[in-house]
Amino acid sequence: MPKPVISTEGFNRLIAKAFDESLSALGTSSKEAVYKYLEETFGLKKWEISYRTEVVEKVIEKIFGAGATPLERLIKKNLMKKLESTCIVVGLPSYLNTIATYNRLKKEKPVK
């Protein structure tokens, strides 16, 4: 059976889920603290994360410093797993630079 095609909205939901699952690796209280900081400082709600990735990236770097890189890799790894297992991507959001970004993420060394 062929994989379904995913819309931009569906892709944004996958980004939010991958982000949430990745934050779960930090523990519940840390995950909740990141979400609280995003909302209180930037007015960014959970469902908006996939629309404002540049803000999220800066916040992660600010909070975790050098520790941001492993978390960013985990987010990418979780997103790639979701994409590869669930769908064919069509019409990616422009902020992800379409197929070029997808291919770049795919080539990066996986996090173990």
C-alpha cells in the first residue's frame, strides 16, 4: 500500500510532534519549562512551534547553550522517522527550503 501524501498542515503537525517527543527526553518538568518559556517570553503556543522554528531554535540555543546541538539532532531524527514512516511529503513550507532541507536532514549523522 502506498504512503499517503502529506499537506503543509500535516507536515507542521509532524514537526510539533517531533519537537514534543524530543523534549520528553529531558523529562516532564524540563519539557514543561521550555514550553512555558516559549509562551511567556515570545507568546508562542505549542501549536505554533512549527510556524516559528527560527524563534524555537534561538530559544533552545539560549537555554541549552552547547547542549542545544544534541537536542536539535534528536528533533531532526524524530522528524525524519515520522516522515519516512508515515508519508510522502508534498509542498513543504517555504521556511524549510523544500526538498533541499529534507535531503540535508536525511544525510546528517543520526543520533544514537
